[in-house]
Amino acid sequence: MNALEYETFDLQEKLTHKGTKEWGMIRVAQRPNGAWITLPVMLAVGAQDGPTVLADGCNHGDEYEGTEGIIKTFQDLDVSEMKGNFIGVPAVNLEAFAQMCRFNATEYVPQDLNRIYPGSPKGSITNYLSHFYCETILKHCDALITLHGGGNYEYLEPVVLYCGEGDQTAKTSKEMAEVFGFKVLWKNTGYKAGSGIMDECAYEMGIPAITPEIGGQCTRMFQREEHKAMIQAGICNVLRYFGILEGEAKKTEDVLYVDIDYLYNRNGGIHTPVKKAMDEVKAGDTLSIITDVFGQEVDRLIAPFDGVVIGYWTYAVCHPHSWIYMVGKKVAPEEA
Ligand SMILES: [Zn+2]
């Protein structure tokens, strides 16, 4: 079946079509060549009433693990057995997705979609897309799973981020993270209102949200199918948690709670990681060495605190002042 084309889109109305699946492209704006910038959406509307869970991928255009995991989840869902709905948006920034790039490079001044939520109806195209997505899809949903990863240049150990503290939205977000199935849980203590980041924006709207991060180009040769299956299992567990699918949403065992910091180098060059994913590090340890084209050391990234390596720049060359390492400080489970 071909994808449908929606000139206008009313999610509430779509959710009255019980026990159906459909998918299509929502028109956002037209390009000079006549082609449309669109928002792809998949609807699995359960036969019975229940909550609506939204999963999206490719807010950053080169993070394809989420896209493939959402497609697989949607294909395998049986709507006749569902008490509630699953909405999949496989690539929010479809222009960036097609350009194999983090952001939409054809925009006059390119912007990072995941730093400008909730966007603006008066903004430039990425800003407008952000607003359009929040208004058309997100605000009608009961929970959000926004999928990210290492993209073309980084590796990320599978980790689920949750934010907020002290209210029901935060509690539900944390419980979603705890059933997703990944072993590392990221308590986001750096959360602040107005950051423009999708899950933090959803939280401010009172919608519980998690950000699972997984993989990167360096893993796709051997782990592509594994990562797709891990995302499908995670989404289905969240659907169980909300009672949309039958069965118990079991809490993941032996998890590690961390709070992650991005660490920046000063000088760019040839980047050689010394510490790898899940390595324990002590303050003062060398994380990576950066050399110039003559093989001479120009920089060295030093761990500023004790922690665990969660992600790092895997591309052979790194930019100056770039987030080349993600190191998690351990958080005690009772404080997570
Ligand atoms: Zn991302």
C-alpha cells in the first residue's frame, strides 16, 4: 500500500477509527521545486480505548536506529489486541534524514531541531516544523519515546534518559525508563525549562517522556538488527506499562543509574579514544589523545571526575571544542 498524503491532519479524528492501521505524509510546506516538506506518521489505533503512546526518530537526521525500530514495531503490532494507540513518527526531520545529516542543511541558517522545541509558528522552517509537530501530534499524546543515537560520528552505549523530579509526570517518565530494557539509566539533573530539547519540552507540557539513545554508524555493520530489536522490545514494554498491550512490563534488572556530562576538547585533529564504552574511569585518567597530521600530540582529554564512559566520538578526526566524550557519574539507586 502506498503512503497516504494528508493536506490537513486531525489526530483526534484519526483515533476514532478503532482497530485500524494507516500511514502517510502530512504536508508541512512546499519547496521551490514543488516537492513538499512532510511529516511521516504511522497510526496503529487499537480496537479498544486506552492511552496514546508516541514514538519518534530522526529529530537528528543521521540517527537511524530509532527510525528502523519504529517501523519494525508498527509492522508487528496487532491492533485487534490493543487497548489504546501507538503513533510512530519515523523521521521528524525528514529533510535531514534524506540528507544523512544531523540537521537540515538546505535551511538558510541551519538549526538543530532538538534544541528549539516547542518551536514557533512564525519561525523559519525547522522552527516551524518543531511547532507543527507539537501542535499536530505531540500535544494529543499521553506519553513520548523520542529516540536518538550516536549518528554518523559517535558511539553511544544503550542508555535511557528521563527528566524532572517530584511530580507525577517525572515519576511516570522514570518508570517508563525502568521498563525500556536498556541497562544504563540517565537521570537528567541538568534539566532546565526552555532548553528546546524534545523530552524536556514534553515534560513541561505534562507529557511523560524518555529519550533512549543507542548505536551509531560505527555499530551498523554488525549490530543493526540487534539494535532494531532492542528498540522494538523497549517500545512494546512501554505499551505494556500503559496497558495498551497485554502482559507485565517488567523492570529491567541490574541497571546502572548515571548523570552524564558532555566533555569537550580544545584542539581538533586525529582522535584516538583510549577509554571505551562502559570503562570505569578515575579523575585524571586520559580518555583520548588528539594528534596533528605530523603525529604530534595537540590535545589530551582528561577525565574531570570518577565515572563510566557512556559515549564518545568514533570518527577518526574531531573538530575543535566538540563533545567528544560522554561520561556518567554514578547515581545511587535511592537518589535516582
Ligand atoms: Zn540525537
